Amino acid sequence: MFENKTVKELIFLIKNREISIKELNKYYLEKINIINPKLNAIVSLKDENEILDEAKKKDEQKDKSSMLFGLPIAIKDLSDVRGLPTTYGYKGTKNYLPKKNSLFVDRLINNGVIIIGKTNTAELGVGGHTINRLFGPTSNVYDLSKSAAGSSGGASSAVAAGMLPFADGTDQMGSCRGPAAFANIYGFRPTPGLIPADRSNHNKKLPILTTPGCFGRTPEDMSYFLDAVVGKDKIDPFSFNLEKKFFDCKLNDNEFSNLKICWLSDMNNKYQLEDGILDMCDEKLKQLEKNNLTVDSSDIEINTHDLWESWICLRSKSIYEDTVAMNIKNIDDMTEQATWEYVKGSKIIDDDINKAIKHRHNCFKQVEKLFDKFDFLALPSAQIFPFDKKIQYPSKLNNKKLDTYHRWLEIFVMSSLLELPTITIPIGINKEGLPMGIQVIGKKGDDLKVYMFAKKYEEIFNYSKIKPKI
């Protein structure tokens, strides 16, 4: 009954009392019971009776006007929910019970959601693959032996499998964009501050590298989540408001055809990509051109060396400071990836940060010149197709050894370093049955414009109609 319903349709049915909230949540729980053992996407699931009791109480309420009233969600296991552990996928913090909710979680609750559990994450959130020693790896919805990417792979798999209507994520180095590409859905990294967060421990010398984001089978599904959580909050000095709601925004055919995309491809051979990814991207971009949208390249080159050097400095310093704040005693017990960041970050001094900030500024100016000519920039949403879920990270790409554990995630750096809103749009399935996507990147603060493009894209190509056979 609910299998192919959009979020808009579910909300309509609830508000018009054509379905009960208990009935809806029971449907999702039954789906989780069947599918989740194969995917390992949802962890720390609440007791089913507790969830259904909350649903029943909502059914008894007269006022059902809250935006997301009665819809279920599971929160990524890096964000806080009172009454549920925030484990970070790490044995050392498996019993950590937060005293308050993350800011966006409070906003979701105030808008009527029912929180049913947590979604799986990379251990301590470090790495582009959702695997940890507490819960194990999350499987790809199109091939259970493959990775769901990360670190928000639990959320993306849950949405793609229909176990949740939408989901939150966090994105530092592609953690919403990569998992969306690997799941054939939409994943959004907004401008930092659009979804407020408690940044009281933020080092003011560093730019904001991490932001909450979200997933949806369609951009419209995603819009309900976004409209519930975005906007200024006094706790977050970087937070800001938008002039319009996401759901209300739409491009007409004429506006769409006037858009110009700069295709950055592999950054003039600077990025290694697995064979076949660029072919899929090029084919989809040609289809966009047939819909009267302009896709072109540019002779303005972005310094990928400076991007990378700036990024690994600032990221390592940030992760080092987060690790210190978590008061983790045994550093050697962390994963190789987290230890790599901690050790590197511990050695970074102010001069290193100043140099990284200078590189960042120069790259920002290069990107600004591109935005003088184009509405969006575009890159592939991954450098590799879904890989063996049992490994921690790919050590080779096209049989070439990678110099760091995260070089295969380099394609996400530009958006993250320069605070650019970016959405992954699905572009199809390859001959081996594995999905891929394209990153559509907007100017800082142009979140609505990026969203509107994706919404029109889904109207044209209907990727939400393609479902994994689990």
C-alpha cells in the first residue's frame, strides 16, 4: 500500500486520516525486519512496541499540522538523540548516552517525526566506507557484497531500500554524496550553516568542513526534511535563513534551458577514476544537452594540488581536535584511518594552517571565475564503483597504488573545502549492475538553486522509479 508513495502523499494521507500513523510505522518496521538483516543499515533500533505506542499517541492527537507528523526516521550514529546511544561505530563509546539532542534532531521532533533508531556509520566517522568493529559493514543495495560508501552509508541504503522515507547524514569528505551515488538516490551537502549545528567547540582558525545533510529517493522527498531543519539558530553563529522553502521552489522549462553547467570531468587528468565512470557521466550530460541545457568545459584550471594540500592539513587538524574532545584514551585502538588523521593533525602548527588557508583562498578565487560564466560545476560523485564491503578502503585504483587511505575520495574535496552546496544526482547503473552519480555544485549560499536543478532533473529522468531488487 505504501511501497511507491512519495513523502507528499504519505503526509496527505495522514493529515486527512486516510491512514493511521501506527499503520504507517508498522509498515516500515515490517520492511526493516525483512531487509535490514541483509543490509545492516539501521542499528540501535528502538523496541517495536515503544515505536508503535508513540505512533498510537500521535494518532490520538487532534492537531496533525506539524510538517512531518508521524513519519519515521533513524538518525545517523554520529548525531545525538536522547534515549539512544551515540556510538560512532566505536567500541570505546558504545555506551555513550547523550544528555541532549543535536540541533536538527530537536527540529525534526518539533515537526512531528518518530525517531526509531540510528543508521550505521564509518567507525568514528572517518573514511568513505560504512564499516566499523561495533556493528560491521553496511551492504550496497544493488550488490550485497559491495560497499554502500560512507560515512552515511546506513542512511543511504535505508532510503534506497524503502526502509525510511528520507534520512539525515553528515558530510565532510563526500559522506552524503558518495553513498547517494552508490545507492542510485539523491544526496545533499548544503552550504555549512544552512542546517545549524552546535559549533561551540569549533576552532575559529579553521573553516567549517562538516555539515549535516540528507538523502531522498527524490529531491521533493528531501525538501520536507530540509524545510523542517534549516534556518538560523542562536547556538550556531554560522547559521542563516533562506528566503523561500525548498518545497515551494521549482524551475520551469525556460529557466532550466537557460542554465549552464561546467563539466570538470577528471580535472584535466589530475584525478584518477575507475574505467567507465566518465563514460556514464558523459552520456548523461549529452542527454541533458538534448533537453536544451548547456554543458561545456572551461580553460580556467583549478589547482588540485593546492586543494589537496589545504584539505589534508585542515581535515587532519579538525579530526585531531575532535578526537581530543572525545577524550579517547587509547589512540592505537582507533582504525588506521582515524589514527593517520590524529597523528598528522597533532603535528600541525599555526604556520601550516595559515598556508592551508592561503591555498584555500586562491582556489576559491579560481572557482569564483568559473561561477562568473556558469550556474553550476559538475564532477563525478565517486572515483570508484562500489567495492568489496569487507575491506577498510581501496588501496588501488585501476591497479595503481594510492598514496593515502583517502585519495580515492579526492573528488569531494573542492565542495567541502570551499563550502559549496552540492547534490549528487543518480545517472544510472553500469553493466555490472552498480550505480553511479554526478555532483552538481553551486555557489556558496545557492542551495535552493542546486535543489531546483535536481528537482527538474528527477522530473525528466525519473530515477526514483528504479528500485534495487533485495
